[in-house]
Amino acid sequence: MRVTKDTIVKTGERFLNVEAVITDGKVKHPRSYGYPLDTPKKVIEADMAKAVKLYDMEKAQAAAAEETVKEDKAADKTIEALNGTKITN
């Protein structure tokens, strides 16, 4: 994590610019957050922990959605293969 003081050019408002990187294996996901200058360390650390939890939840949801798409494609193939068929003795 890298924290610096920064300024919003348009308004002149100063803030803490927090740059963090969530690393997932070899893949890095940079994130940037802004906080008021008087934000306590524990608040920022808690937010970063929440960001990692959120990333993990989103990753799990994406995996579940991908599995659902695979199941739907398999079901579509079965439906296509069976629609219009007749079963006789």
C-alpha cells in the first residue's frame, strides 16, 4: 500500500490518496482510494480488509456465474437434441 497527500485540482480539496494492489496469484489488481486527511490508520486498514473480502466474494460469484453458463449451454444442447423427437414402440 502506498499513501500520499494529494489535491483535487478543480476544488483545491486535499486528501489522502491510498494506492493498493490486490494480488491474486500472479495477477495484480491495482486500486485507488481517497480519504480525508484526518482519517485514522485503523479506518483505512479496515477498509482495505473489506476490499480484499469484496474481491474474494466477487471472484466466487464470477466463478459460480461461469458454472451456470456452462450448465445452461449443456441444457440447451439437450433441449435442442430432444425437441421435436418422437418416441414410439
